[in-house]
Amino acid sequence: MLLAAIGSGFVMALLAPGLTRRLGRAAGWVFAILPVTLTLLFAGAWSAAADGAPITTTLAWVPELGLSLSFRADGLSLLFALLITGIGALVVLYGGSYLHGDRDLGRFYSWLFVFMAAMLGVALADNLLLLFVFWELTSLSSYMLIGFGHDRAPARQAALQALLITGGGGLALLAGLVLLGVGAGTFEISALLGQGAAARIDPLYVPAVGLILVGAFTKSAQFPFHFWLPNAMEAPTPISAYLHSATMVKAGVYLLLRLSPALGGTELWTLVVGGVGATTMVLGAVLALAQTDLKRLLAYSTVSALGLLTLLIGIGTPRALEAAVVFLLAHALYKGALFLVAGILDHETGTRDITRLGGLWRGLPITAAAAGGAALSMAGLPPLFGFISKELAYEAALAGPGGPALIAVVVIAGIGFVVVAAQVGLAPFWGRRPTDEGVAHAHEPGVSLWLGPMILSLASLGAGVFAGAVGGWVGPAVASATGTPVTVRLALWHGLNPALWLSLLTLAVGGLLFAARRPIRNGLSRLNPVLGADLGFQAGLGGLNAVAQAQTRFFQNGYLRFYLLMVVATTILLVGGTLVSQIGVGWPLDVLDVQAHEVVFGGLILVAALVAITSRSRLSAIAALGAAGFGVSLIYLWYGAPDLAMTQFLIESLTVILFVLVFYHLPHFTRLSSPGARARDIVIALLAGGLMTALVLTVLAVPLFPSISGYYGAVSAAEAHGRNVVNVILVDFRGLDTLGEITVLGIAATGVYALLKLHPRNPAVGPVYDSARSEDGS
Amino acid sequence: MEIVLAFVIGGLYAAAVYMLLRRSLVKMLIGLALLSHAANLLIFAVARLTRGRPPIISLGAEDLASPYADPLPQALILTSIVISFGVMAFALALAYRTYRTTGTDDLDAMRGSDR
Amino acid sequence: MSLVLILPIVIPMLSGVSILLAFRSRVAQRFLSLAGTAALTLAAVLLLAEVSQTGIRVDRIGDWPAPYGITLVADLFSALMIVLTAVIGLAVAFYSLVSIDQRRETFGYHALYQFLLMGVCGAFLTGDLFNLYVWFEVMLMASFVLMALGAERRQMEGAIKYVTLNLLSSALFLAALGLLYGAAGTLNMADLARKFASLTDAPSQGLVTTLAMLFLVAFGIKAGLFPMFFWLPASYHTPPAAVTAIFSGLLTKVGVYALIRVFTLIFVHHTELMRTVFLTLAALTMVVGVLGAVAQYDFRRLLAFHIISQIGYALMGLGLGSALALSGAVYFIFHVAIAKTALFLVSGLARQLHGTYDLKQLGGLYRSQPWLALLFLVPAFSLAGLPPLSGFFAKLSLVRAGLEAGEYVSVVVALAVSLLTLFSMIKIWVEAFWKPLPAGSAPASSAVKGWLAPIAALALVTVAIGLGAGPAFGLAARAGAQLLDPTTYIATVLAEAP
Amino acid sequence: MNSLILQTTTRYLLPLLLLFSIFLFGRGHNEPGGGFVAGLVAAAPFALYSIAFGAREARRVLRIDPRWFIGFGLLVALTAGLLGVLLGRPFFSGVWTYLVVPGLGPIDLGTPMLFDLGVYVGVFGVTLTIIFAMEEAD
């Protein structure tokens, strides 16, 4: 069932472009059927998970690599799955109207469904590597969706940035997961959780956890990787709501929650996860204050929220994990709603600049109501669900290991939420209505647009009011994160405890800051670029390009002699180095065995070669080359190889003729190299020659095995019907070599013929090239 | 004798490498030709030399009379000579066409495909 | 004896020769080319099925016993490489029919293409080192001509470098062979393996390792390892796209194949030294290659540099040397050849549409060619190692093998390079597909339906070996196990009881 | 090269060299010689002819496009390899029979010799294709 649930998304992705064209306006409503069905399905699986017997599916995929198709729907997985499909249904519906008439709507749905399926995969996978497969797919579909408006350069750049950051983190994650799996001896998550993996993979724990954290932090936009998320607001707003606030960015958080029973609880974990979370949280809260764009404002506050989640996971007490799960749910509900509201405002007024918005409640009363609900939840006011989650977070901080500093940073985040909530959910609808044409005449959108935020806001309210029920409901999810069964009791009223006082403080300070938002914004906007790791990223890209260009210009410089030099030098180093270090050069042979005319033959060849390379005249060089060849054939003749001698002699003659025929057309020799280059080349050449001499001597000095040739002498006449053993080898024993050899000749002849006859300016052969198809780049 | 040949081979390789490193297309071709001589001679030499005893079974005999020159390297060299010939013929044609197309035999001027 | 072993050599040769004889009829040539590659594909699948079911197969050519005659050997690695050759060969043959101009056809394009396949298949199947040299030469000679055919200026400039460096490689290979024969007196790979395994004294092992280095350089040039790859980016972007595509799919892979073959079978001494050398070269190759790609703004040149960085991954698998690493290398080679070929075919089509490979002048293809966009994304993301495409499993296996072996530097490099790969694939995507077509660029030309089919076929293979990674990787794993323990190979070739 | 001596010599050399090439081919299996060398020798007179009279004239004397010999030679060689396969034996297996020539006794005939013939024809075609094309280079 789980496999089918995920697979259905991918199938839908394939069908979406065609269906979109057919369905027209109804597309959003029809497409929403799938996520709604899935939501019901997952809701139905809840009781099994609550009973501690979650639904599982396992299929083999690539056993050699430890990758299997195993899925498991426990409490945490189901909580995520429900968020994905539930909010997914609203976004699918919303997107149809939001992008109505866009020619790329079909592609939008395709990638949206790919994302949805992949995200479900992340949530439900019970195999580390399988989880990674879906993890990467979410990065990929996110890339495609951020770059939806790819005609504009900023969209392309933002998409690239998001992909590189999450993709790079993904690679770290892969290494970390493999280390973990290899160390623990299993890649199945459920098998891993129960066994105290942290201890088992002891020497590898630090690198494994470090790498996994990098993966989680990039995905969840933690400092110092946070900057991609605000830039990703280039995506259409439904995408921002869905991927970049409610679901995908929480994948990192999900992973931390998922693995925290196995890997958490160590000092390293608390310090790093908690520290990074706290930093991100404060940074996001502060940077949000500098924004005027609705979506960027929301994005920075999402960064802050993700930081809070990470911090809570870092604290790692059952109370903190409970707070994390509850806040995760609360945040998904209100932030999703606010993003969708931002989209409506953008859609209806044509601007997202908060300084230009105001008094819109008259035109958009329903939207204003939805926005208000979500904003109050975000600000943490009772009776909304945000209030409960904030109280829990404060309680966790109060009981946590960090003392006043920890409490302070959590409160700062809370204050940030209040300010952002007020700016996004309240300010645009109340107050003075600007004279701006578009804003003044804005009116309520169609139901498919406001339905989403309205449902989410009502959910925030409902969850707050019926907190007790919700508490029972998130219990299994918290249990997955703590690794032990827990009972979660949620209630609006916790008594007059410190958390409540902190809440009041938060509201008060938040209200003050909201009132002073303009001067704060002006002050901070000067700070913004300095903090933006964005600049570092751009500088990194620039540096990468510069290094790449420089090294390529150096190595691939176009000089053939440089290329040859590198190869020869490599040969000398590798082969010569091994020869010298492994054996040393042998010198075993009897010098006295040398006969006088052998020295003469050898001398003849060497002198001829010397003439060939020093001659200033082409013809004498060719003649000398021929002489060297004839010298070689004399050696063959002298040492019992008449066939070789004959062939070499004939071939040499033919080669000389060909050289003459061709050189007739070519220019005279000229001295082109500088004396320095010549000297260097002479040294290299002598080294290369010396190496070959040394190799020959060494092989002669260290004979390993006798030749197999005796066999040929023995059977050549009797079985192969020939007495010339060389010829019999050529046409029989090794006939296949000869077949290849004459094929080479045939190809060469074809090539010679083609090179001499076929060229772009020869009008005699066929039509002249169609210039568009010429490969010359002209 | 192998000692003499070892140095002849080294000398041929050195000459070949030196020519390959020239800027002139024509000289490079001569380098390639020298390279194949060197390689063939190397195969011949390391298979150990036998003076004047070709591997041909006398008429009526069943077997090669020892000592005889090793026939296998001879067959290999024959194959290699023939292949080198084909390659050389092609290289010459290539040089001709290259010169005709680019108007120069200076290899340093042929960097267009690397830019 | 096994007839299926010779088919991958005989079929392309027969097609090539027939095309040569039919040099007056273009239609016949085109038909023969397609029929030949189709038959080759069939034979390749048969071969793989047989090897997969019955284990390593040998065919003693001329009925002479090993090691005296030449033996063809097909283990799973060979068989997989043959299938790869056939699949790519068929796709590019089809692409050639629509994209290669009439003049190149008249001057033997299709025949050369078949001979190229013949050489590649021969190299994958032979169990004899000198025979390997011959197949290398068949393949090289055909590639030389294909590279230069058409004789445009860029082509000639590239071809000179391509030819010269590859000839140097051949000369080194030949010298290495001569020295090896002088030392060991045999050329049969299994025989060499058996003999070298019996060496125990230091000087003998040292000599073998020295020769091994010579082979490393010779094959390294062909494979495109740092610092010997320069011929590749200098030339691969100069001939027509179909030629670049088949080269990229097969040629460097033959070099890597040869490296893997001899270094798992013959040269198994001094594993620590070789491991260090391989992993160092692999890391440098990956980094230099991918940075080269990052620096490019030309569709094809960017892809050409990536060939290099990907060779580094395959070499990393060889360097790690564990069963998983070798399986990963086998799977990687297969995956990358398919994906890369597809990408080159896409680049050719982009150029056909807008008349240029320059990414700055391309644009708007996502809108104008949605299918092409999809067919680019699949191999491009696969290359970048994104799941669930084939490249992910290749990357995962190498990363896992590297971490298991404790080679952390290699793993870090591999992962960083994979991010840069993604970066440069995205660059193509952004420039050619997302960005609107710049003003002044040529508007899209004629219909291109026929061009898409071979790309689609290759993209499907990528998806299939990704989603179907279970059986696909299982096959690679069995191939890796055969490579890791060559005793069966040796025994089968030399017809001994194992 | 318009040398009268060369032209005259070439005319006489043509049949002589062709005969010599057949001799070389025939003895190749037992004595130095063989298809490759014989093919080169057979091509030599035509090559000389093209140098003496020009490639056009040499092509006329040869009548058949030398490229055709390449394909034919390769085909013969491949067929020789495949004959063994037809008899259920491995690729390139030697299949032998003998021919009784009056006065000479039995002569062994086998697929390796057919293969050598393919080499002979192929090399002949290759050499002439190359020489003619280079002669004709503008």
C-alpha cells in the first residue's frame, strides 16, 4: 500500500501535462482528488501506528548495495505524510487558480506531483539509502519548481543556488549514511534505531554524524546554508508555501528526529545541533525584520522556525522533542496559510511590498480572516495551536541544559514570530488604505484560492481548542523521535507557570518592535548584505570558474608538443621510477659476443637516424629515414628472419615513395623551436631513449620464462601443412591477427582516399557543403 | 649483440621522441616513422637473437632443427610493420590535407580546436 | 567452441566489407549499416545470455590450443561490454542515417563505422595481448579516418593531435608487448597470469611491475587519464555529432577495459603500489576533467571534458579493487557510456536546430522542444548521479567501496566531482533549455523527429538500468566477482580443472 | 615524370613482376614469401606505371577500381576463416585437401592458403588505392 501511495504521485506526474490541457479550469479540483485520497489513507493507517504495529512494506532492490524498497508508517512518518498530502491537496487546488492560464501549468503539476511523491518517500522510507533516493528527488523537483519562471535570470540563479546547496549537502549526507550503514551493519532504519548505533560505529561516529548533519542542515536551511531559502522565493507562491515552508525544508528536521534515538544524546549532537539551531533561529529572526517583501519576510521567519526546531532536537529531552513535533505541526499550519495569503495579496494587488499594502480587509474579508487566524497562531495567542506549541517550546527551554542563554534565544525567536505575524497577517489588512491603484481596488479571489488558507487557519484554531485530542494524536510521532513510548498531554491552560510569563513578555516586546518596525528595518537593511552568506556563495562560484579556466588554459593549451611532452615525461617517471626503485638496471650480457659487422649495422642505423633528424633538407631526411629502415632489414636478415627482411625492405621502399609524393606538396623544413626548447627536448629524448635501452637490457638480464615457440616448430609441418613457420603463424596459428591487420590496411586506404579527395572546397565530389551543417563553426 | 641492439633501439627512440617534439608537422611524421622502427627492433631484440637460422623446417623434416630464430616475434613484427605502414600512409595523407586546409605546417599555429 | 563469440567480430566485419563493396550505392550502404548493427545487437544479447547462464566461454581460434593459438574469451565483463557496444552502435548508426551528410557517406562513413565496432568488439573479446593490440589498431585506424573525414579546419587541427598521441600510445603498447614476450615468452593473458602468479622473488616481481607501468601508460593514454588525456578535448568536438557520440561511448572505454583486464588478471603484484598510483591518477583525472568542463561554454566540449572526469571514477573502482568496487566500475562504465552517448546526440540535435554548439547562443529549448528537454534531463541527471537514475548506483557503489576501504580522500574527491558534474549539467540546462533564445540567434530549423528516436532509446536504457538496478547491478556484481578471482578465467582458457 | 626509359621499362616489368608475385605467393607457406609480400610485388608495376604515365593511365590499364580489390580481399580472407565454421569447427580452423598435379605430386590446399590469397588481393588493392590517390593529389 505504501509503495502504491508513493507510486501514484509519480504516475500522476507523467499524466499531468496531458490532463491539464484537457481539464482546463477544473484541473486543480480534479488533481486534488489524489492527495485527498492519500490523506484519508494515511489517516486510516494511524491506529496501527498508535498500536505500535505500523504498516510496513519491503521489496528487494539492489541488495549488493544495501538498498531495499522498505517502507514503514510509524507515528512520525504518518504525521509527515499527512502534512504532505493534506497541505499538498490545498496547494494543488490553489495552484490551479493561481497559475491559471500559464502555458507551463502542466509542467508545474508534473513537478509538484514528483515532489509530493518524493517527499512521501522521504517520510515513509525505512532504508537509509532509499530515504536518500527520495531526498535527492525532492532537491531536484524543488530545483525545477524554483526555476518555474525560468525566463527570468533571478529565478534561474535562485534555482541553481538551492540545488547546489542542497545537492552538495546531499552528497555529504550520502557519505554519512553509508558510513552509518556500513558501521552499523544494516541500512534498515528500524533495525538501526533499537541498537544504539552511536556506540556501535564508534570510531566513525563523528564523521558519520557530521556528514549527516551537513545534509540535514543544508536541506533545512540552517546557518551557514540558510541563504538559499529566501532566494528560493523566486518560486511561485504555492510552491513556497508547500516546499519551502511546510514540507521540504522540514525534511532535514525529519531526518534529525528520525535518527535521534540512534545518534542523539551525545555531547557532540547536543552541542552542534543545538548550537546551529540557536544561531539559525536568531539570525532568521533578526534578518526577517529587515525585509519588506512579504515572501522574503515569511522566508526568514521560516528560517528562524527551522532553527527553533533544530534547537529543540539538539536539546533532545523528551520534553524538547515533544515540543519540536508540536511546533512542527503548528508551524506547517500557520506558515502554509500565511504563504498562501501572501500569494493572494500578490495575485490581487500586484505587489508583495508590505509598505504599499494596507486596509485590505474591505476588499478581501475572507482572506483577512484566514490571515488573521494564522497570524494569531504564529504570534502564539490562545486559543490557537501556536500558543500551545510556543508554551511547550518555552517549557523545554526552561528545563533544558542551556540555562538563561537558551531561554533568551528561544524568547528572541518568539518575539520575531510576533513581529512577522503582525506584519504579514495583520498590517496589510488593517490601517490606512494606500492610494495605490492596484491595492485600492483589490477584491476577494475565487474559492479555490481562499479555501486553502481558510482551512489551515481553522485547523490552527481547531487544534488549539481540541488540544487534548491532538495531544493523543501526536503521541506516536513523538514516540518515534524519543525512541520510547510517551504520552503527550496538550492543553491550553498550563497554569501560571514561567512559560506563560515568558509568553506575555514575548507579546509585549513583539508589539513594541512592531510599532518601531520602520526604523528597525532601516537600520537592519544596512546590515543585511554583510550577514548574507549569499555573497560568499557567489564569490565561491566565481572563484571556481576562475580556477577552472586557469587550469584548463594551462593544461589544454593547444600545443601538441606540450601534450607529447607530458606523456613522455609521465612514461619516464612512472616506468623509469618503478624500474629504478624495484630492480635497478641489469647488465648481464657478454660484451665480447659482439661481432664487428653487427656494430656496423647498428652504427648505420644510428647514423641514418641522426641524419634524418638533423638534416635541413626534406629529401635527405627522407633518404636517411629509408637508410635506417634498410639497416633494420639487414639486421632482420642477419638474424634469421628473411620474411621480415623482405617485407621491411619492400615497405620501406614504398614508404619512401609515399613520403616523396607527399612532401612534394609540403613546405620546406624551417627551424621553429628556440635553442632552449631544443635543449630541453634533447634531454627528454635522451632520457626516453635511455629508458628503453634500460628496459631491453633488464628484460634480457632477468629472463622469467622460456618462449612457447617450440610448439610451432613441432606442429607446423605436420598439422598446419607448412614449413615456413613464420608464414604459418601468420595465416593459421594467429590468422586472426592478420585478419585484423589487413582490415587496418583497408581502412587506411579508405582513409587516404577520402582525405585526398574529400574536402570542403573540392567541387568535383558531390554537392558543396550546406554551410549550416558544416562542423567548422562557420 | 643484444647489447649493441639495445643501444640502437634507445638511439632510435631518442631520435623519434626528439622529432615528435618539433613544431613542424613534417618533422613529426619522421618521428612517427622512427618510432615504429624502434618498436619493431625492440620486439626483435628482446626475444633473443639467433644468427642466421631462419625458422623454416627443412624439406622432409618434421620439426625445426635447433637452434633457430624464434618465429613468433617475427610474425608479430610482420603484423606490426604492416600496420605501421597503413598508419604511416594515413598520417601522410592527413599531413597533406592538414597543410592544405590550414596553410601551415607549424603545429603551434594549429590550436584552434583547443580554444 | 562457441559460435557466439566470433559473431561480434564477424558481423561488423561482414557489414563493413559489404559496404566497401557497395561503395557506389548510398542506399545499400545505409541499409547494410543498420542491418549490421541490428544483427550485432542480437548477437550481443545472445552472448550475454549464454555467458550469464553457463559461465565464461572460450573459443580457440583455428582450433589451436591455448596459449599457442589466439583464444577469444567472454566473461561477464566482456559480454556486458559487447552488449554496450552493440546498443550504442545501433543507436548511433540510426542517428548517423539522419545526421551524416551525403559526402561523408559516399567516402565510406558507414564502412568505417562498422570497422570501428569490429575493432571494439575484438578488443573486448580477445584473450591474447598481441591480438588486443591488433584490435586496438583496427579501432584506432577507423577512428582516425572518422575523425578526419570531411577535412574541415578544426577537424584537421584536432585530428593531428588525436592521431599523434594515439600513435604514441600504440608504440608504447607495442614496446610493452615486446618486452613482455621477451620476459614471459607468451602472449596469452591467462597464460601470463598463471606464469606471473608463480613468481616470488623480488627482481622478477619488480620487472613485472615495471612492465605493468608501461601498460598503464599505454592504456592510460587511450583511456584518457591525467596527464595523458589532452588529445581528447582537443579533438572530440570537431567531427560530426554522431562520430563524437560513438567515440565518447566506446573508445576511452576500451582503454579502461584494457586497464581493468590486465590489472585484475595479469599484473596483480605490488597491489599497494598500484593502488596508490591508481587512486592518485583517478583523483587527478576526476578533478582536472571536471574543472575543464566547468570552464567550457561549448556544449560538446563541456561534455568531452566530462568523459575524462568519468574515466577517473572507473579507475577509482579499479584502484580500490574490492568486489564491490570492481562491480561498481563495471556498472559505471556501462552507465556512463550510454548516458554520455545520449548527451552527445542531444548536443548534435541542438546544433541542428540552432546551428551552433555555443551555449551562449543557444536557448529556449525547454519551450520549443519539450521532448528533447526530457531526453536531455534523463542522461544529464544520471551522469550527475541523481537517483533513481543509473549514475546514482554507480556513484553509491564506488562511494561505499571507498568508505569500506578507508580511502576517504578518494571518496571526498569523487563526491565533490559529482557535485561539479551536476553544476555543469545544470549549466547546459540553464543556458540551452531554460534561458530564452538570445536575440540574434538562429531560430529553430526543420523537423527533427528521426533524431529523437535513438536518443530516446538510450535514455530508456539509462532509466531501465536505474530502476532495474537490482538485476542490472546484480549482473555487474557477478562480473566484478569474476574479475576479482580470475582462477576460473585462467582455468577455462587453459582448459585445466580449476 | 616523363622518362622514356621508365615508361619502356615499366611496360616490360609489368608481366614479369606479376609472375614473380605469383611465385612468391605460391611458395610462401614453405619458404620466405607469402601473400603480403606477393601483393606488394604485384602492385609495384602498376605503381610504377602510374609514376611513369600518370594515375589516370594506370587506372585504365588496371581497368578495375583498386578500392574494389580491398573489399574483395577482405571478403575472401573472412570467408576462408568461416569455412571451418561451416564444418562445425572453430573460426579459422584449417580445412585441407590436396590436389594431384601431374609431374609434381600432391599439393596441399587449405583454407589458410585461401586466406593468404585474400591478403594478397587486399594488399594489392590497398597499395594501389593509396598510390593512385597520392599521385592524383592536387
